[in-house]
Amino acid sequence: MICDADLLNLKIKSATHENQEYPYCIGSCSTLFIRVIQALSDGERQKVMIAKAIAQQTPIICLDEPTAFLDFPSKIETMQLLQKLCKENCKTIFLSTHDLELTLQIADRIWLMQKDGITIGTPQEVAQSEAISTFIEREGISFDKLQMRVKISR
């Protein structure tokens, strides 16, 4: 597959789908592909790696901390993009993340890994179980199961 410089807008040229356009982008960063990778910030490099994974057009995508090094708006934008890819293109995306509250809002299913096992379910099911509370709660930190939010005592 040969990709043009506007990869983050996923305008992909391939042998089977010449100039097929995919209306997915991660911010306005089409200029990233004309820069040397060493000149990119960590967040810009992360966006390029996600675009590369998407451009491969596989039915399953595995991402390790795809929102690491991104500012908050870019984290949300990236998660929304991944959710859109799942729903519109029947893709399965596995990702690891420490962004619990964002994941609870956007994921279809969560696998919460702990020392004693894995809790699997919808965000609501995992939030209602004791798994997140056990994982989160410390002195001054609690998890509100109804609002699915971490609360910090002052």
C-alpha cells in the first residue's frame, strides 16, 4: 500500500481501492508526514503511529496506550476516532489505557486487569462490580458507581 502525505486524513491509494478516501482524521496534522520523525513531539509521533495502524486496514487493531503523550482534547478525539472505526467499519480494537474515566464513557467492553484476575464486562457492569472500587480506592480517593467517576476528597 502506498499512502500519500495526507495519511492522517486517510486518503489511501492501494491496488484495490485507488484513491479511496476514509473520512477519519486525528486533528489537523497532515503536515506530520513531511517532517522527519525525530522532529515530531511525542504526541505527534503517537498520532502518526495510530494513523499507520489504521491505514493497514486490518479487521483487528491492537494499540498500547494510544492516548499517551496526547493533550486532553486529542485523547478524546483519538478515542472517538477509534470508536467510529469500530462501529462504521466492523473493526475490533483492543487497547490498553490508564484513562479510566474516558474509557468508561467510550468503550463497548472493558477488561480490567488486577493481581487476582480479570473483570470483563460493559462499562456499566464493570463500574457496578467492586473491581474498579478495589482498583481505585485509597485514602481520599473513591469511585462513584452511579456516576462512573473518580472522586477526590478535600
